[in-house]
Amino acid sequence: MKKIILSFFLLTSVAINAQRTCGVEEKLQKIMADPIQREIYLKGQEKFEKELEKLNNRVYRSGESIDNVNATTRIPMAFHFPSVSPSASATLKNCLRALAQNQVNSLNADYNATNADISNWASAASFYPTVSGVGSIDIQFVIATQNHPAGTGIANGTVAVTFGTNFLNGADEDPTWAGYMNVVVRNEGGILGYSPLGGYPGAGWTVVLNTWAFGSGSGCSGYVPGVPPGSVQTGINKGRTLTHELGHFFNLNHTFNGCGTNCNFTGDRVCDTPPSSVEQYGCPSPGSITSSCGTNKVLTMNYMDYTDDACMYMFTPGQMTRVQAWYNSIASEFNMTTLSNDEVVKNNFNIFPNPNNGTFTIRFNDLSDDYSVEVFDISGRIVFEDYYTQSSNLEQTISIDKPSSGVYFVNVKSGSSIITEKIIIK
């Protein structure tokens, strides 16, 4: 019988750089004791195994990259802050909406392998001959803006971020929000966050994060007095707790899930992650730790280990094949009507030159609404933002002050549509 493993991060304390550990039995027993959830899980896993076999045949036998298997995958997301009162100030709510977008920006960078620290792999790769390279998937996480559930009070065109709702009520699913990739941010005591190993958006399953493990930067004043999210724990201040937990939601296990002779059926069941049975903490140097399963070096920089945010920076191609297979098996569960039809806006403007030196032009064919422009780097830091009225020129020249070379993202928001385009600054 297949088992569900639900992953937790349990902090031993709330001190700086506290270690992460994993405890699963309580959640395992709860899910397996629920006949409805158990049936959902087992049927889904059976469907996933068939899809994974198909993708493995296509990717590894033909040599086709996972990026070419499917077109860009869009995931509608919703964020929930049950501890924030609906009557909280507009300043706090707007800050938390921005923090949610900051978290989404980090997710998109990590899953597309456009994060700044991915460059560290070039010097680390020689220690890991079984790892064929860095894994990525053509994916775009998007905060939903349309057709929200009735009774939630969120107007059409407004991002799916809720405050003060009784979401989950202590459980791990809410059918009201079925069809979204839900993230609940609440005070979980000493727990850093958790997610099912293989989640079902159609059943309203969710990822739960503690307030101080969400987003990055200085957080929002007044959210948790004296405890701004993302700034308390120096080891978890880059938003990668959600990168890790979403990995679980898309059926990735820990890289330290055990040893075995057949990588397809033992350990984390991904053949290009070196097997290990011991989790790693802190910020170990690449190649410095020999696996408990043999002579291979532990892939400590993988998102599915327990190292600090600053020292985890990559997935492997095998992991991304597994993520793609899980997405393919649950794709129909996402409610894509919650995403705006961005094609009209996307086809109405272009950005040039690209690449550029930090100065570029956005040209619209016509303007039917006011719009804003936001530029952020691959760490999620906003480097430019401005708002333009409908009467503005059809061309706007954007100049970033003293930019570093690398990949940046441009958000163009018009009405209820948000378009994200990638640019390269040399």
C-alpha cells in the first residue's frame, strides 16, 4: 500500500538560524484515517505514475528537454491571512498583498532557474557527476484576479488575498477555495510550514506557512508586532520555505529520504539526486559532505533539503520531470477562469531593446486603461515602479538606476490583467 507522507518543518526554537527537522506521523495518520482523502490520494498517485512513465520515456529516451514538453504552465494562487482583521488598515493590507507578490516573484525565479544564486552551480557541479544539470520548468505562478468564490467579498479584478477569514479552521483543505493553489499564512507556533506530498487543488488542499517563514525582506509593520515575516530567522529569509513546500505539493520528497539500489523506487525516487538518509542544516560548502548511502556527495544546495535559504538554490532535471508529471495529472483541478485573459494586454505592447543596459522602452499600440510598471530582480527586489494614466504617451522609457547585469522581470498591470515579461540587462 502506498503511503502519504506529509512534510513538516519543525523548528527547535525561534532563535536565529534555528534548525529545521521533519515530523510526519501525526498528519500521516490523519490523512490515512480519512477514507475520502485516502481514496483521492491513491487514485491520484496511480494516475501520476502513468504520467511520469510517459514523460520519462519522452525526456530521457529522446533527449527532449522538459521545457519543450508543455507550453508555459500558469498556476492560479490565493493567499490567506486569517490572523489579520478585515478591519485592518489599508496600509497593512496593501503591504501584505505586495509581500504575497514578492513571494510569487521568488517562486517564479526558483522554479524557472532564473534565481541569482543559480550561478553558484557552475563551481559546484564537479562534485556531483550524477547530476546532469540544473532543473527548470516553464511555469508562471500568478495571484488570481477573477471569478472568486461567492461570499468571499473579493471583487472581480482584485487579487485573491484574504484577511480574517476562517480558512481551514485548523484543517488542511477548504472546498470553498477549490481550484486555487492556496497558501495559508498563520501563526503555527514552532512549525515552519507543511504541505501534503502530492496536493489536490480540486479538493482545496493547501500549503501552510508560519508568519515568519513567508516572503522576504522586512515584512509588514503591524502584521505580527515585533516579528515581521521574513526577517526574524536569518536562515529562512529568502522565501524558500514556500519553494520547498510547493515541491512537496507537486510530489517531490526530501532528498534525504533514504538509501536503496533502485532509484526509481527508493529514496526520493529521483535518479539524478544523490541518495542520502541524513538531512543537512546551515550552509555547508559544496561537496563537503559524503552521503550516508555511499561515496556520493550530498546535494546540499537542493531545495528539498533543510539547508538555509541562502544556500539552497536548485532543483535537478529529474525533479522537474516529476513536478511536470504531477501537474499534468492534476491540471484539470485548477480553475483557470480565475486568471484574467492577459492575451489582449500582452499583444498590445512590446518591450525593446531586450537585452539592454538598464534603459528600455515599453510601447503600447493603444491605451484603454491606466497602467503601472514594476521591475524586479530575480531575488524579488523591486528596482523600479511607476503609475501611468490613460492619457500618457504610448511609449514610456524606463531607466533603472545603476543596475547589475542579469535577468529581471517586468510586471505591466492594466485593469485586472497583469503581464510579466523577462528582460536581460547586460
